Amino acid sequence: MIGKEQTENLRKELEKKKLDALLLINFSSEHIDNTLYYFTGIEWVEHSYAIIGKDFEKLYLPQFEIERCEKETWIKQIEELPKQKTLENITKSLRGKKVGINGEFLPANTFEKLKAKLKLTDFSSAIKNLRIIKTQGEIALIKKAANITAKFYQNLDFSKNETQISADIGFICAQNNAKLAFDPIVAYDSNSALPHAKTTLNNGNGALLIDSGAAYKGYHADVTRTFSLKENDTEFEKIYDLVLNVQEKAIEKVKPGVKANAIDNFVRGELKKKGYKFIHSTGHGIGLEIHEAPAIAEKSKEILKENMICTIEPGIYLSGKFGVRIEDDILVTKDGCEVLTKGIKK
Amino acid sequence: MIGKEQTENLRKELEKKKLDALLLINFSSEHIDNTLYYFTGIEWVEHSYAIIGKDFEKLYLPQFEIERCEKETWIKQIEELPKQKTLENITKSLRGKKVGINGEFLPANTFEKLKAKLKLTDFSSAIKNLRIIKTQGEIALIKKAANITAKFYQNLDFSKNETQISADIGFICAQNNAKLAFDPIVAYDSNSALPHAKTTLNNGNGALLIDSGAAYKGYHADVTRTFSLKENDTEFEKIYDLVLNVQEKAIEKVKPGVKANAIDNFVRGELKKKGYKFIHSTGHGIGLEIHEAPAIAEKSKEILKENMICTIEPGIYLSGKFGVRIEDDILVTKDGCEVLTKGIKK
């Protein structure tokens, strides 16, 4: 169960920053602050509020969600949402206290309302620093997501159109009690030359790029494989081998102490040497979000640490022809790395 | 194509509020401000920025997204995201101007950064007032979403487990170039007594509640049907008939000028008279979000107007036994309403 260990780590940070509590709010089911799930274990609740102090924790939920959420959370103190002046009543006990908020998520107008009554501190970088290092429980969930992802790459039917393949991927997720990490990118031929191609009803007989992943209990995997359906497609094979070679070398560089931007620079440089401009970043962290820290990017300031998890995904895109991207999920270990998606054939 | 008509309406509001421009920002692909799509037509772009002034409009996008987005938007002026000091460079032209933001979405820490250099005004209630009244183009998209939703309610296989049925629904969406509006709720027997039940691998032979919908080009349908798989299930039938009767009467009340909370009060009162506590709201607006204004709820202050679209969804939940909810999507017309989901058998 996610939340308890995370909250213990949070409390050390609250102590360091001399904050009395962290306040987390989800107003909508569409704009979810995953941080609330991260500390409480409660998924997908519109109008949910969590207050986590140094020695107390409390959830406020709509009455009709309480029965379900009690099964999901380690937090015992759950109250029904106040019917009137919700925000005011919930935060009453925090008046005069130093309260952390997730400034990367909390909407500006709620922030302004709260600021009039509470001493707010943006705690988002501390939250990021906690979330960037995965616990053993989180690593296990991402491995599970990677294993479910492997199942659909093992069962692709190349006779189907992009949308049908995408639907098959969704079905395998559902069968395995997982969700799609994101809408799969399934792109044949020239559509594969768009890094974020939209899935169409087309079939193809040349390249096929599939970027997809499962999310298991909120934790994401993210894998890209590119295939050629043509025999002796020498132009494709040349590009493919180049991308694969660069990817393998980049993965070898992943270990604690390495700068994220150094890995991106390496990939960018290798592709440039061969005459190709690399038009996106080398990778990104994965966890409760499909794109989170550490960015493996030109401008990234992160230094890799043990138990970070990120993707490595170089690509070459030949407009109007095809694209090749190869993406794996990499766990930074004590002295190197582990490819969590190595079971998925390249 | 969404965006142009919406922008024309926006400009009248900017004029009224004496604002020079509206600034919209999407940092992440997971926390999407649909308002950017609403005015520009561009879907799902991490790191996208739009500035819409009285007589100009401009988009900033990552280089590798530009080719795709040019096909989606009516906006001609598209620039590549500045590589350095992104926020500062994009907003340079707005210095000293009165700039509207969507304060219900913009994260607090971005707001604080911008506030140091721009004169910001929270424009979120004006945005809500625009989005709450659907254009003819938007109504057509929601009708299309409702028609796709009808397809899966016509093809249910009651021998399947909750997850399998949910996956079938996803497949029919994909076949019809639509997405799931949200993860379907498919709940047999006692699971149906939880209004937001989680889908399991269970089968059932009593009640089956399915709450699901398609989203077509971003516009959502949202329909709930509850079935009994048992013959002569008199306890179920009694509850079902009661919910259906209340729902039909509530729908009859939908027309311009009616207070949203009056409809909720009616439903709540009717259910109470029969001895049942109604534990959620009667309905909600649908559009680019699955839950948007107007709320058909106790505390709602909305008055229904022509071309609003909302759900009406009373329910009774007998803990440990079963639940019944019946939900349709209703367009407020000039002098009454139109049930957009009437083709889906109750």
C-alpha cells in the first residue's frame, strides 16, 4: 500500500523546512494532484483534501466515497467534507500555522484564497525530491507495470490497423488489472515520423512504431518499439541499428552521480555525428506520472541517484518516410542500472 | 474545428473586462487545461502556450509538435518554444498589459512568477461562462459522442466480467475514433452499491450498473444504465422503477430559466419521500470535461440556459446489496430540453 513510507519521509522534510503540515487538494477528477495518492493511497477522488502534519494525518472526502477509500488508505482519520464553506472549515485548524502546498499544482485562485488566512510555503520542490527517489514498494509496482507492458508487445498482430492495435493494448491492460499509462501511439509508415503521432484507422506495410505502457496501481511503464514489416528494408535497418546502438550506449552510462544532461548530450552528439538532428529529449522520469523528474534533457540539472527510474528513448524521424524510436525503462541501481523492460524484444 | 467561434466570443469578453489578452499554459500532458484546446483546437500538447489578444493570436509549441498541430488549429502564427527563459520570453510582449489567466488551473507558483512582471486578472469565471453555453459545433460533437456511447450499450455481453465489459467499451470507442470519456464503472451485484465502484474481475448474476461514455474530439458523453440479470427480481424492480420515475420527472423540469438546485431539490425530495437518502448530486454539465458547469446540485447557483448540456442521474444505493443509477445527457433547448441519449434503452 502506497502512502505510509512516503509519509514518514515527508515528515522528515516538514521538520527540516520547519513546516507544521502539508495541505493537498483535489477539486476535480480530471486535474489530479497525484501527490495526494502518493501520501494517502487514495485514487481518483474529486473533492478530496489531505492534511498531513508532523504527528497527525487527516482526510476529508465526499460522504459517498468514504466506504471505498477506507479500503485504500492507511489513514484512519477520515471526515466527511463540510457542507458549507468547505475550504474555510477544512483549513480552520491550520490558522497561524506554517503550511506547505504543492505550488506546481494548486490553482492560483485557491492559493490566493488560502493565502489570506494561512502562512503558505511552496513545498513542491521538496515533494519532487521525495517522489524522484522510488521506494522498494514503488519499484515493485513499476516492474509489475513493465511486465504487463511486455505482455502486449509479445502479442502484437501486424495485420491490424493502428486503432485496433491500440485497443488490443488497452484490453491486455484491463485483463491484468492495469490501465493504459497513456493513449498508445501506434503509427505505421509516414505516421511514425511524427514523434507524437495520432492513431488512425490506417494499416501499413513499412515501419510500425508503438509507444505504449501499462499503469499498475498508478505507476507507469513506458516502452517504444519500432518494427519493419518489409523484408530487406535496408534504409530502415540502417536507421534502426543506429538508434539501437546509441540507445544501448546511453543506457550503459546510467549510474549514480552522472548528470542527466550529459546523457542527453551524448545521444544528441552521436546522432548529430551521423547527420541527424535529435528533435526531442533523451528521456524522462516515470512514476505516478508518465513524465516526471528526472528529465534526461539538454536543460536538465538533475544528477542521477540510486532508485530513480527513467526512460532512455533516442529517435530519428524522416519526415514523409518513417521514424524509429526505441525506449526502455531504467532503474538506477547502487553502482549502475537495471533495464526494467529488458524482456521486451528489440 | 473548435476554437475560432469560441475565440470570437472570448474577444467580446476581453473587451468587456478591458483586458488586453488571455494567456493559457499547459506544462504537462497529464494536467491539461482544456481551455487551451477550446480556443485553439490543439489537443494534448505538453509545454504549449497560447496568447489571445483583441486582434492577434499566437501559439508557442515544442518544435516537434508543430507539424501535427498546424493541422489542428485555425491559428496561423505558431512559434517554436524559446529554448531559454521560456516563460519570460513568451510573456515579454505582455509587459505592462492587462492579462487574463485561468486561475482555476494555472499553478500557484507560475502565477507568482508571472505576477512579478504582468498585471494579471483571474479570468476563470468568464471562461466558465463561455464554456457553459455550447456552440452548435460543440453540440454536434457531444451528439456524436452520445451516438458512439449508444453503440456500446447496444452490444453488452452479460456473460463477461466487469473488466472484460469495460475493455469492450474501450474497443468500441477506439473503433469509432473516440476515446473513453473516463474509466467505465462496470459493477455487478453489491459492487454496484458503491457510486464510484472500482471495476474488478468479478462476474455477477444480479444487478449490473454501467456508467460510461465516449469522448469525441474532446467532447464527452456520460450515460449510466442499470440492469438486472435475475428474473422476477422484485426488490430490484421496485427500486429501478422508483429511480426511473424520478429521473423522467426531473428531465421534464429541464428548461431555460429553471434553477439547477431546484431540480436537485426535487430529486432529493422525491427520494426522501420514499425513504431513501440521495448521496450524490443530481447531475453535472458535460463538455470538454466530464464534470463541468452547470452543477445540478444542492449548492449550485446556476440557472439553466439554452444550449447548456447536463446529466440527470438519480440513484439509490443499498449497501451490500445493489445500486441503481440512471443517467442521461440533456441539452437545454429554447423552450425545454432534448435528451441526447434517448436512443439508449432504459
